[in-house]
Amino acid sequence: MPTPHGLSSFPRIEQRPPSQPQLAWEAKEEKDSLPLSSDEVCMVPLLQTDPKSDSCIHLDLPPSEEKDIQENVKDSLKDSGEDLSILDNWLKDFLFNPSSSSFLEQQNFLQVLLPFTESQRPDEREKAVNIIDWLIRSFVSPSSVRVGVSGNHHLGEEKLFQDLGRVVGRLILCCAPNNQTIRFAAANALQYLYKFTLQQRSRTLSKHNPEHPQLQREWEAESASWLSWHCDSSDIAMVFGIYLQPSERTDVVLTAIDAMRDSSICDKQVACSLLYMAMRDPASWLIDARKILESVHRNMEFICTVTARHSLESLLFLLIKWRPKDTVMSLLKITPSCDSTALAMWEVMVSLPSTWEMICNELLSVIQDQLPQGQFNSTEDMHGLPSAATKVLYKLIQQPICQEKLKALFAKVFMGLVFQISYTAELLQHTTEISWTYSEWHQANQPSPFRFAVEAIKALLCAAGYEEHVLSIQKEGGWDMLLGTETHHRGISLLAREMSKSPVDQRSSMFQHLQGILGCRKEFQITFAMTFYVELLACDDLKKDLSDLVLLQSYMTYPCHITQALVFRGIITLSEKPEMAREMHILLSDILRTLNNGDTDIKMKALLVFRNLLRHMKRKEASHITLQLAGKLLPLIDDESSQLRELSICLFRDMMETVVGRDKRRMKKKIQRVLVPLFFHMNDQTGSVAKASGEALLTCADLLKRKKLKQLAQTKQTWRIGETLLVQDRRRMEEYLHHSLPYLKDAQATLRVEAIRFIGLGARHLRDRNEEELQDMCRALQPLVNDAESSVRSLATQTLLILAPRQPTSGWSLRRLCCGLCRDREK
């Protein structure tokens, strides 16, 4: 820390100004005291009081009660009308009974005196400063002010001076030239306080420390320890600052800020000078940003003087530029509700072009850099600071000074506020047993925790000129959706869809920002960001490239179903563009895997991607994909979802039309496997599935060059198609029969009936070939005798009766089958 030039040449003060009154305490008895020298008399505080007064404050308390001294003194002052004369008797007692007061008591007494240094009454200020002067000299050389103490006394053990920074600050302020007597006493006190500080500092340093010799020389050179009361206040503070602790330097700054209040009698110019001195060396004086901001917040509305107000604004500018994160975090913690004074402070800090973006980034960082669920150390981590940052943004957005500057940061601020809604909703769903809708929040007379974020988004859109978006979302109930924990995702989807109608430059900015968010892979930002990203992927005027495919690929196996569905929706969107579809070979293996493990919705989306790829790829490229995909489609043809069955069958038909060259031979083997499922699904209860199956079977017959099967498929003679499959290719009869067995357990009765008929037809051809195989068919049919559907029971019973003569079945079993068949016919 720099030291002001010429400090060593400051003259020693030998006597008081002529205006200083001269009056000393009378000694007690000559035998119990030593006479005071002329210098010692001059150093005794000049107090006007009645020695016979009964008013007295007893500060000789036991050590255990020393912490209550200040309160006792304050109470006594209050009871006595806060008249400083009540302290005179204690001072007299201290002078003649040096052992009656401890060092801590003296400091407590000093702290009680400090408020009187800014009293509206000049006599009280003068008396308080004189007593402080005298007390401080007693710390440095007790013998010079106490009767009965040896003049050879030296300060012994190290003593901790409490509130040193506050005392220094108050005394510097008292050095203003408006009252010569007070000014002289304050300067004199600062001289002795500096000497005391040097003493203490020298005792804490080792003799081998490089600073020790210099301190020793300054201590021994008396002139170096005396500060001229003609010295500038900021220079005095700088001299003390070299030896003050960081917290003590902060106290000096806080004292200066307090002195700027309009109600303070202190010289505002001196206070401003102290503050500017601190701002010239912020690394030494402005360490504790939170305490300084608390002081500014406490005093700002009471400071109207132009110079003082300008000093505070300069201080705020410096803090936000020098330590933006600490400044923003501290102010959020001080005023989470963002009251009018805090808002004024924020407005000051954002008024410069260079600080607006800095503050926005820090506020958004508080909102977005929240901890994952279950890792909160305090309520403040979970709700306080992010909510406070949201409120600040909400209020700043509405200020005219900020609205023009919002355009450049619109995307970042908008996404930050949307994240706050999404994150809070997810958090509430995981930390509470009941999810709340907007109406339930309203009925419970509680504000939704998303309210400020939602209102901030509306204000932001209006400030950016998007009032029509606000009205459109309002008509569809989107704002209310955002306020409910169960409906917030639908609200975010609606908001994303509406924002996709924004001007291209705004959408481009949002798109790039979303790519950055998704690239960071922060768990609690992914779902909402993917929602907006996928909506913007559909915008033809936004540039997309291979990096977008890579980004989507990285989230294809993300464990959240909503996110995974959004990813495949985005892939579908890109696959509709020919130039992007041709680049999707990098995704094929990942998409194929989802057909094994994904749920119905994901499988549907994966098939839609393949359908788009086959349309845009060259036949040779598509032919290669077809061979990989054909085997994956077979299980999907029998899926429980009629939509998935239909899409799988249609895609299989399209694939067969794309096969070329050598791939046709390999494809024929896979087609043989699908003939039976297609035949059965021609009887599907869902008409569209039955129609798609017939068309696919026709394509298969054409590719296999089976004319009769093709003719039957064209005429939709389903009952003959099964016989044709069995008779025309007897080598595959057993294979076809095995393929039909699972349909005996199908949920659709029509498919169970067709499976019984197909197995019965095939079993008759097995009588002379494989007795064991025939028995297996009969055992598979047996449970259907008790099927819930009468048509199934009846056909199963008839089929078993037909096959029974060749089986070792008991007469009782034959009778039971016949009886069952009769009952079904009667019904």
C-alpha cells in the first residue's frame, strides 16, 4: 500500500491551540499521588464537571461481565438524559485509580463515546473527542495521564484494540476544519493511535522479519509517529491503512459512508475524500464487498448531497467492474426481495454499457448454475438466490434504461428465465408428494413459485416488441400452464412453438444459445433446452449441419423419456431434408438399437426416420439399410400397438421396393419369414393394419415371383392364402406351422381363429410325416377349448376332433370334446 510523501517531515505538535481551555484534575492526597509535570497536565483531558457530583458509572466489573459493559454504559447514559457529564466521574476514578479499569473496559468506554463525536451539540462533540484523545494517550503511555503510575512504564504484553478501523474513521472525520478545538484533539488522538499501532505491529513481527527494523526506526524516531493535523484526511487513512487489518480498513470505509447521510454533521467532502482514497486501492480497502454494499443499501436513501451521491455511484461502478460475482451475490443476499433502494443500486450499476451485460451474465449464472436435486446445503441454495436473481431481472426488465439494452441479450435472458420455471417445477415434483396446478395455487392463496419468472418472461417479450406472442400464449392458457407443476412442460412446449415464429435474427440467436446449453450437458437444463431446440430445428431459414446430428446423437440414449422423445422428433425433422438425410448414416446403428429397447413412442419415431431416409437416399444406399432393418421389423409387426404394427408393415413393403442387385437374394430369405405374420394380420381387427398387410403380402409375392399367391392377395381370398402357403412350399410347412403357434395366444380373437384354422390345415398334411409334430400341434390347441370367445372354442374343439382318431386319446376325452362342441352350437 502506498505511503504519502513527506510523512516523516510532519511537525510534532507541542501544545494545544490557544482556544483550548486549560483545566486539570485535582490530585487526591499528596501522599497517595505523584505531582503531574507540565507536559502531563497538558495531556489530561479538559473536562468541565463538578467533582462532587454523585453521578457515576462503575466500570470495574468482573471479567465475566466485561461483555456487558457497553450496554451498562448506554443504559446509564439513557437514564441520565444522555449527558456526557455522567462519564466525568468515571474518568476521574480511572485517573487516580489506575488498577480499577482493564484495557477492555477502556475500549468499551471508547466505543460508547464514538457516537457522541457526531452529536448535533458542539459542546458534546468537543468533550467526547477530548476524552477519546486522553484515553488513546493512556494506551500508549499510561504514566503520562495517570496519577501514581511510574513515568518509566512501557507497554508490556500485546493488546488487541477493538474497532480500530471505526475509531480511525471517526477521528479522521473529526479533523474537518469547521471546529479548531475538535480538529486539534482528533489529530492529537490520531498521532497517539498511530504510535500505539506501530507498537503493536512491531511486537507481532519476528526480529528477523524485514519489516521489523523499519518499524523499530519509526517507533524510535518520534517525529515519524506524529501525524500533522494539517495533513489531508485521505493521506492519514493511507498511513494507517498500512498497518490495519482488512476488516479494520473496511470499517474505515463503512464509517465514511455513514458520514455521508444528510443528517450527519460530518464534513461530506472529508467523507468523500476517504471513499475515493479507498477506491484508488480497492484490493486493500474494498475486500468485504458484502459489508460495504450493506452500508450503501442502509444509507443510500438518506444521502441526497450531490457530491456524496456521486461518490456512492462511483463506488458501485467500481465494485461491479472489479468484483462482479461477489457484488451481485452480496446484493442478492442483502435484499432478496429487491426493495426500492436495492433497485436504485441495480439501476446505477447497469447504467453503463459495459456493466449491463456483466450483471446480466452474473444474474443468469445464479439462476442456471443451480445444484442438482438432492445436493442442497441450505434453503438459500435451493430457493433463495435463484428466486432473488429472478426478481431482480423482472424489475430491471421493466426499467426504461434497460429495455433498449435487452435486445442484444434477449436469447440469454429469455432462456435463463425459462430454465428457472422448468428447474423449479422439476424440483417441486421431486421434493413434494403433491403436484400443484395453477388453480390449486390460487385457491390456496399462495403465489406460484414460478410467478416472478413467468411475469419476467412476459415483461421481456413486451420490452422486445413481441406483445402478440404474449396475447397468443394467453389465449391458449399457456401462462397458467407454466404456473403449475404438472402442466409446466406443456406450457414450455407452447412457449417454444410461439417463439419459433419470431424474427429470424432472434431465432438464430436463440438457436446458437441452445446449442451451447445442450453442449454443456448440465442435467437440469437439458429437457427445457431440447424442447426449444427441436422447435427451432423445423425452421427452414435456420442453418443446420452435421454438428446438429452429432448433438442429437449424443442424447439418443438419455434416460429421460421426454428428452429422448424430443431427440427423435428432432431427428425426424432433419431426416425430412434431403441434404441432412444423406448424412444420417452416422445415426443408423443407434437408431436400430432403439428398436430393441425403446418404448412404443420411441420405436414409432425411429421407424418414421427410416421411412424418410429411404425416400431421400439413392436405391443402392437404401438397399444396404433395408437388409439391416428387415430383421428388426419382424417383432414389431406383432406389437400390441396397432399404429406400430401398421407403420412396421408399411415400412417393410417400402423396403422391398428399394432392394437392388445382390441384395435381392438376401432379402428373399427375410421375406419368407414375414409371409405368415402378414397372412395373419390380413385378419387384423384394425382395418388399416389389415389393408397394409394385404398390400405388403402382394409385394412379397411379386418379389418372390409366386403368381398364385399374388393373385389370391389381389382378390383378398385370405382363406385360400393359408392353404397356398402350406401346399406350394411343403419344405417350409413345419417352419410355417411353428411361426403360427404364437398367434394362438394373440389378444385378437380373429387372429386366434385364423391360427387354429391354419394349424388344423397344416396338421392334416403332417399325419403321414411326423407323428410327434402332430401331437405338439394338438397340445398347443388344447387350452383354446376353454377360450373366452365362443368362436375360438368351437373351432378349437372341431379341429381336435378331426385330429383325435390318430391320437392316443381316451374315450372320456373324446366325449368331452363332443359335448363341448354341442354346447357351443346350442349357444
